[in-house]
Amino acid sequence: MSAVVFNAIAPQSSVNQGFYASGNPSLRLTRRARLARTLVVASLAVVMAAGLAAQSGAGDRVVAATSYATVVVPAGATLWSVASAYSDGDIQAMVEAIREANNLPGYDIAAGARLRVPSK
């Protein structure tokens, strides 16, 4: 009669073994190597973000240098009346320019308020 011998050692799976699948568990990164890896990954992320921003058109808008006149709003004046006094043509565009220059949320202005008005 012949005897059959089975090995009692279970086979090891290489799933979720990461870098240790090659059988070298002494492969560990030092603190300096981890810092270098982090800096490389962070710099690559910054370069990629800058590239995406350049492709998307960020920074394409060229702002022309505009000079402003400071105006004190008289009693009973509206934003439209102030804009019409300083506009060359399109009053609505001047109203929007005044709102943008002064960060106004609406179209209401108070008497005595100081407004920056784009000059001609």
C-alpha cells in the first residue's frame, strides 16, 4: 500500500499584499523618502491644476486700467441720475459699471454716500 501525504500549510493569497507580494517585507520607506514622495505628488497636483486653469481660460480677461472720480450723492439722486450725469452714451452700462466699482448689491443709494464713478 502507498501512503499519501498532504501538506498542512495553506496557500497564501497575493490579494491585498501591496508591495510585499514579491516576498520582500523589509521594503519600508524612511521618513525622508515619505516626505519626498509627498512633495513630488503635491507638486504634480499643482502643475496639473495650473494646466487645467490655463486650458479653461482662467486669466484670459485683461482688465483695462480705469480711473475713477469720487462723487458724493446729493439728496434725491438715483443711481440712474448719477450714471446719466457721467455717461457718454449707454447709461445702463454706466449704472452697471458704478455698481461693479462700488460692490453694490442693488440699485438703491443713500444721500451723502461716496461713489466711485468710472471717469470718461
